[in-house]
Amino acid sequence: MSILVNKESKIIVQGITGSEGSFHAGQCLEYAGNVVGGVTPGKGGQTALDGRVPVFNTCVEAREKTGANVSLIFVPPAFAADAIMEAADAGIEVIVCITEGIPVADMVGVYAYLQTTSSRLIGPNCPGLLTPGESKVGIMPGFIAQKGRIGVISKSGTLTYEAVHQLVKVGLGQSTCVGIGGDPIIGTKMVDLLEMFEADPETDAIVMIGEIGGSMEIEAAHYIKAHVRKPVIGFIAGQTAPPGRRMGHAGAIVSGADESAEAKMKIMRECGIHVVDSPAQIGVTVRTALGVQVA
Amino acid sequence: MKIHEYQAKEILKKYGVPIQDGVVIESKSEGKEAVQRVADQFNTSQFVIKAQIHAGGRGKGGGVKFCSDADKAIENIDKILGMQLITHQTTPEGQPVNKVMVAQAIDIAKEYYVAITLDRAVGKNVIMASTEGGVEIEEVAAHSPEKIIKVWVDGTVLHAYQARQLAFGLGFEGELFKQAVKLLTNLYRCYIETDASIAEINPLVVTEQGNLLALDGKFNFDDNAMYRHPEIKEMRDLNEEDPTEVEAGKFNLNYVKLEGNVGCMVNGAGLAMATMDIIKLQGGQPANFLDVGGGANVETVKNGFRIILSDPNVKAVLINIFGGIVRCDRVANGIIQAVSELGLSVPVVVRLEGTNAEIARELLSSSGVDIISAGSLEDAAEKVVSAATR
């Protein structure tokens, strides 16, 4: 098992005819063979990925014709909010939006809209989902991961790869890796994923990688204390980031004491999370945490 | 993106929010005429000279002066214009004052605070208002949070009842109540229509004459939305930004200068911060944050190198790339080219992992460039810190 996506998932790619969209759709198709179509308004009836998948004008049509339940979005920022809502309106269950740079105001609208649907949004501005060996919905390099029993939740892209790489090096595979995105408004938060990983019988431990800014890690820490019995290993990037400075991710800005790495790490420790100071210790700490639990 | 007070006030005025008005000048020679114009236009004989810099704390730093007559106003223009204004939000050297606002002096009866921003936890905009205006709101939030009223807004319109809730909460009555409801409604419309990320009026004052007035205005805007606001984009003042950061931005590099001596170049914001963290844990101090993004190629690597090395404090550089979409062999070619073109003034530690990392390592070792190769993240941090302290 895994969370969110597996080998049964049927993926459509919105923006499949763009350069980013076609490249990554191709990678996802090669990884697990479950990309079933694409959507580009005005290009319905054509094919993409060297004729391997059909292109539709709308998400509704794509869903009807292919039975897709997952959508991967590579639409430019100005049109991405609309693309997310179109996917939700078509009844797509899991929507993964990779697009970086969507105006916050657009996402406020999307967030409110999604509350009225049963769709789940991952991202935006995220690397997407990877259930090793089963399904890749996003831009994570599939070859670095390995099937296994560790759930990974991360705000960051390449730092997720680093964590996955360390896990593989200590002999631990992953059940599902989720990049939730670093924007101020994202569809799925750490708490949502903790709940899913806790319920997943094939996940033994959870790696949670956060950043300075926002309060999501603190909410997650309190949730873990109350509801999560599996070991959680945490890291917060940005211990050296100066207050008030934006560090790349729109969300990675410290505006109050509570949002600093130090404050977050302290609360996470108090809530029973195995917090590592060094990003190089993520893999080995998961091993230790699991060892302790087995013993 | 940030703007100056006078620009914020222009925007507020356009949205029907009453402001303390004035005239903005950039040279001392305009001082006398500006004071006369403010005197005539606003029928006043007293003035406030306000330094226009982005950083807060201008008053405490000596950048805002009340002047009881025109001569004192001209005197203060001479003093403030061109000064290095040091506040708790500027660098220790301070920020040069290139513009001042000559404003009408206002007789204040009471000060309030109002601001709008995004509450990330609930995904909605929140209006915060307080009777404790004119002071640092962080202090109020820390010591008497009950004095801050909050209203969360669904969507793009502030409902009338929500504006009333805030105005009643601030204790307004009669004419002032009506003014407050109108002001709050207009301010919210302004926040939405300009894609602001913060719209703050501190202080919002009630004048001795019994009117509401914005004495100051502060806006931050969502950079991602500026494509639809060319008129706001034009308000950007590059003098207020670090020149190296502006330069980096031209090449789509995300660079933030820090105080240490270990330069770093990383792909991805999270890994870049983590790399800074591990440098610190190994006993070093990062000189910068630099995210080369998802499109790292020969050009970005070269420009990144140039920007890092323009900081004279840098004693060693760590390049840490985890290739996903980014192919390490391309990065390696960038490093080889950058080193051959720019020369190597400091030791460079390179750690490449992920897509095509093997090919990249071979490229680097066969190129003969004098770099220090590293394996794990920890190894890389250790090597660069020891190189920097050597």
C-alpha cells in the first residue's frame, strides 16, 4: 500500500503539450506507464508523447474518456488556478500542481473553492508525488527512490531528494514521498498527510521536512503528539536564515518568533518528534528510531 | 515588493482612504518651494518632514521631524535629505535618504492600528485592528493580544457587517463610525485589487477636528502577481535593494547576502537553507543564500559564481547540486567553464548527486580544474569549512 497514488492511478497531465509538461509527462509515463492522457484547450483530438497518449480540450472530457482519477498540472502561473478548479470540477480525486509563481490571491480563491469539492490538491509549487515502483506524479527523479516503508513529507524539492537518497543509503525504501510545496497557500498540509501515513499499514515511520515560516510544522507537531504512534523524524531548514528575509520559497520568510527554525524544532522535540539538527542525519536517524521501536 | 510611504499614500488616496498629504522632493533646492506649496495647499503653518525609505522605525532613527514653522521645515529637509538613516530594520550602515515627504502637520486626538494580510493557517485574508496605534504592533500582540480585533474575510469583498464589527470593536460612534466603515471597506478593496500581501496603516488617527486619517501607509505586494499591475511594478525603488541581489535577479538567481565567509550555490530553496545550516553546524558561517533554481545550466552557474565571488568576505565556495530535473553533467560543464573564465581566487568544494552525477564527476576530474570533490552533504560541509578557515 501507499498513500494518494499507486499502480491503479490513472493520470492526466494538464498542459501536456508545453515543454515542461511534455517532458515530465514522458518521465511519469516511462516510470509507471499510467499516464492516460493530457489536456490542452484547443488541442483536443491530437496526441502527445510521440502518439502514446490522447490530448483533450477539457478535463471533463479527459476524465470521461480515460477514467482518470489523478491530474498533474504544468500550466503557466497566470492560468494555473483555473486549471486546478477545472480538474476539481471534473471530479479528479488527486490534483498535483507543480506550477511555481501562482499569485496568492488566485490561490485564496482556489482554496475556498476546493472546500466545496471532494478533490485533494497537492501543491502548488511542489515536486509532486512518488510512490516508488508504482506511480510518479510530478518531477521527482524516480531512480533515486526505492520501494519501502518510510513515508516522506516535505516542503522542499531537492531537500526531499536528499532525504530520500539518505534513506536509500541506509537501506530504507519509501512508501510514498510527498512534496507539499512552499507557497503561503497549499492544498494539503502536513497534518493531512500524517493522518494518511499513520493509517497506512505499509508505512512504518515518517520523515517530515519543514522550513522556517508559517506555523504548519507546529500544528503538525501537536497533531503527532495526540494522534501519531509511528516514529516521526523531523528537520527544519533555515536555522541560519536571518529574520525578515525571503529565502526563495514564498513561504520561507520568518515574520515572528514562532516561525523560526529554533522555535519549531523545540516544539517538535517536546511533541516527541526525532528532530535532527543536521540535514545529513536524516537517514541514520530514521534507522535509529526504527531500531528503538523494534527493540 | 515593497514601496515607499508616499507611494502607499498615493494608492490609498486613489481608493478613497483619507491620508495625511504632502509633497515629495528629491533635492534640497526644492525645499523652500515644497514647504510653501504644502502651506498653501493644506492651509497649514506646521509641517512634518518624513524620510522616504522602506525600512520601519524611521521616527526613532531621526528620519521624521515635526516642524513648528516653515524655516524649521526647510532646516530639517536639509538635515534629513541625504542622511544615512539607521533604524532597527536597516543594515548597521543605514540607508541613504534620497526622498523626503513634506507633509501637513496633523493634530492627533487618538491613534489606531489597522492592517490586512493573509492568514496562511486558514487560507483567508484577515483584517487586524487595534486601539493601540502608533506603537509597534508586535509588542501589542505579545503583551495584550486581546487588544487586537481580527476579522477573517471570505473572498474578495469585505461584508458590511464585518466592517461594522471592526468599527464597533474600535469604539467608534456617529460620524467617525461611518468614516471607519467606509475606510475599512475601501482599504480591503484596495488590498485585493492591488494584489497586496500586506496593507497596513499605523497609525490611523482621529484628528482634533474629528476625522479619520491615515498618517502612514505600508504595502507589500505579491511578486507573483505583479505581471498584472504594471503601474505598481513601476514603483519599485532599486536604491532600496541590495545591488548584488538585484543583479542576481536579472539572471533568475535567488541570492541573499549574509555575513559569513562560506559562499554557497545550491539548487532549490530548501536544500540551499539546509546547506547553510550544515555549514554553520560544522563551525562555519554562510556568506549567502543562493538558489540556482530548476534550470541550472552553464550560464546560471557562471553568473552565480561571479556574484558569490563579488563578496570580498568569501573565503571558500560550496556547490551543492542534487540533480533531479537539473542534470549534473551540465552543472559540471558550467563549473569548468566558469573556473576557466573567471579564475579561482578561493577554494571550491563541489558535491554533485542525482541525475548524471557519475558523468559529472568524471567530467570534473578529467578537466583538471582545481576543485575539491565531496561525497556526502556532511563531507562537503566539512571540507568547505576547513578550506575557508585555512
